[in-house]
Amino acid sequence: MARSGTLAYVRSEDAPRLPPPANMSGIYGWARANLFSSLLSSVLTILLGAFAVWVIWGLLDFALFRAIWSGTDRNACLGEHLGACWPMVYDKLPQWIYGFYPIDQRWRVNLCFLTLAAGAIPMLMPSVPFKGPNAIYLFIFFPLIALILLTGGNLNFGPQGYVSMVVFLLFLASLVPLIAFGVEDGISRNVIGLGLAALALILWLASFAITPIYVRFRDFDYAAIPLAIEVLSCLAGLFSLAVTVFGRKGRGMPVVAGWGALLLAIMVAMFVLDIDFGLERVETPQWGGFLVTMVVAITGIVTSLPLGILLALGRRSKMPVVKFLSITFIELIRAVPLITVLFMSSVMLPLFLPPGVSFDKLLRALIGVALFSSAYMAETVRGGLQAIPKGQYEGAQALGLSYWQMMYKIVLPQALKISIPNIVGNFISLFKDTTLVLIIGLFDLLGIVQSSLRDATWATPVSAPTGYLSVALIYWVCCFGMSRYAAYTERRLQTGHKR
């Protein structure tokens, strides 16, 4: 008894653990906490739930309950209160996938899809070993295999095509050391190399502007004057490379070796593409459907990320010329819609080329999409770079790492990991933007579906809704798959730095 006359009690052992109240656990508790926590929340939940039920029921009713599942022509899908005309989808699905690709050659497209899956699936599975060889196959050998399968090979570049490629790569090779060493040494030590690189570019561009005079030698017609100018451009690029690398105490040799290996690989690839494999030639206007969608999307995705990284680094560079060019490119491309870029690549670009010089329409579209997407990707990567604390840069410099070692080993891995949601968002947008190539005459998945709806054999009131619903489902599956894999990658890499 306490002095106050009340009973005092002190527990000498833990109280038994009791289960939570029934109204606070399970589905009922979750719904009460998240959906019906207040009057306003309850009203919104009921209204949105009723709208969702109405939409889902309408889709199920059209796509399943009232749908037509068998038939050979439009007569099966005529009548009142009918749903989706799935026989039309069965009949048109091959055309939606392959476009106008020859029927007897569609096995080549199927084999191309299989070779892509053989490299992409193991690459996306973290537990599968041999990532290095897998990446070499996926990014080096597969594009070559796909190009041979889809086009038939035997591209016939000709000797002058090899010379032009060598000149262009040597010009690029002369710029790489300028950028790589200019970051650390300053541009003043590279004035001569920069001047020679500019001369190489001017000569290379001039070779396209001069009307060619052809000289025949060993069954080949050579454009004599442009060829001579390209040789001079090649020499200017070689001298620029030599001047820039000279005196670097061995630091420039990896750059020379890397570009030498790249040049050799491209020459080998061109030689392989020149071989006649006995395959029928299929021009790109015969491509279409899901094939064109995948070609444009994969090319844009694969090329936009590395180009975007380089542009982001260039925009943050301390080299005035590199920074100015990067900012100009990014802001110029982001200031115009993709439709304008596609029109420029398809309609305006041939007007600036010399007579007789042209590029494939699909190739022009691929270049336009890649450059457009790389500008947006550059800003995404730049946002990730700005999120890295300054101490990371200072710590890397304290370890004696060079600029590129610091970026490759410390900064970029963290920046890209932070930027995963935005990077995948750009990829999904790019995948959906492939429908815009219809404007320049390329029939992607949506374009081929729209063209197939004009077929009188399946002209019914429900054909168009069925076709658009099928396209929406295909795009949803692809985009939702990319989104879920990105979420899985975030969890695996712990992007938020949380346990």
C-alpha cells in the first residue's frame, strides 16, 4: 500500500504480446488506412473504383465476351452489338510483324529475332556468367548478322567506299586525343593538332561538294578529284593524330591502338558485308510492321546512351570549344520536335548532298532518331552527374586518377545508377515515338495496321477498334516489360542507397 492510500503495482515481467485489432490488419486494415482514411478519401475511392470497373468491364466485354473468334472474311464480324474481330488479327498478324517482307524470306526475320533473344536474354539475367563475351556478341557480331540477314548482304561498297570510311575514321581519331588530353593539359598544347583536324574535316567535306570526274581502273570507276582530296584529308588526320599523341610518354598509345582496332574491325565488317551469301536482296522499303519498330527502337536505344553520356560530359567540360558545341547540339535538337528532325533527314538532307549521292531512307531515319534521343539522354545523364557529391570528384583526384579514369570508375557508375528511372523513361518514350516514322513513308507497327484496315476483305465497323486495341496491347507489353525490368535493376543496385 502506498502512503497516499492507493495500490501501487510494478510489473516484474513482460506483458504478453497480443495480436493487432482485426480492423487494423489484413486487407481490411490496408484498405481502411489507404483508401477510406477520411470522408474525402472514401468518396474519391468509390468514384474512381466505379470508373475503373466501368472501363475494365467495357474492355472485357468488347475483347472477350462479345468477340468473334472464328471466320474467314468480313461476314463473320458483321452484325449488331458485336465485339472484337479476332479472325482479322489472325489473318493480318504476319503482315503486322513482317510488313511487306517477301513471304518466302520471312525465315530470315525470325532467325534475326532468335539471334537477338539469344544475346539479350542472358545479358539481362545477372546470374548468367560470361557477360564480356555476351556483350561482344550482342553489340558487335549481332548487328552484323542482323544486317546480313535482313538486307541479304552483298552491299558492294567498292574501293572508294573503303577509302571514304578510312578517311572519316582517321578524322575522328584525330579528335579523340585532342579531347582526351585537352581536358587535363589544356587546349593550348593541342593547337597544331586541332588545326590539322579542322583541315582534315574541311577537306573531307569538300570531297563531297566537288563534281566527280570518274577514272576507270581495274573494272572500277574512281572519282579522281574527290579521291585525291580524301587522301589529303587522310594525311591531315594522320598528322593531327601524330602531333597530338607525340610527347605523351606512352599515354597516347592506348588511344592509337584502340582506334586502330576499331578501324580494322570496321574494314573487316565492310568486307563481310560485301560477300555474296546467296541471299535474295530485300530493300528497306519492303520492311515494315513490328520489324521496323524494333529496328528503329533498338538502334535508337543502343546509340543514344553512349552519345548522351559523351554529350553530357562535353557540356560539363572546361574546354570552351567542346562545351559550346555540346550545348549547341543539345539545345538545338531539343528545341525542335522529332517530326521536324525526321523531315530534315528524309526530305532536306538529300538536297545538300552532291548529285548521285544518297542514303537509304531508313538509315536517315535511324540517324535522326539516334541524334534526337541522344540530346534528351544527355540532359538525363547530366542530372545524374550533378547529383554526385563534390567529395567524390575530390577523392578520385586525391587518388591520382586521370579525368577519364575518374569518370569511368567512380563518377559515371553512380550517376547512371541514380538516373536509371529517367533513362528508362527516355527508352520507353523512344519506343513509342517510333510511330512517327510513318510520316516519312516508313510503315512501322501502327502504320502497317492502319494500312491493313483498308482491306475490303475485313472492312467492318469493329475492325479499326480491334486493330488499335491489338497495337495498344503490344506496346503496353513492351513498355511495361521495360519498366518492370528497370524497377528490378533499381532494387538490385539499391539506387536509393537504402537498406
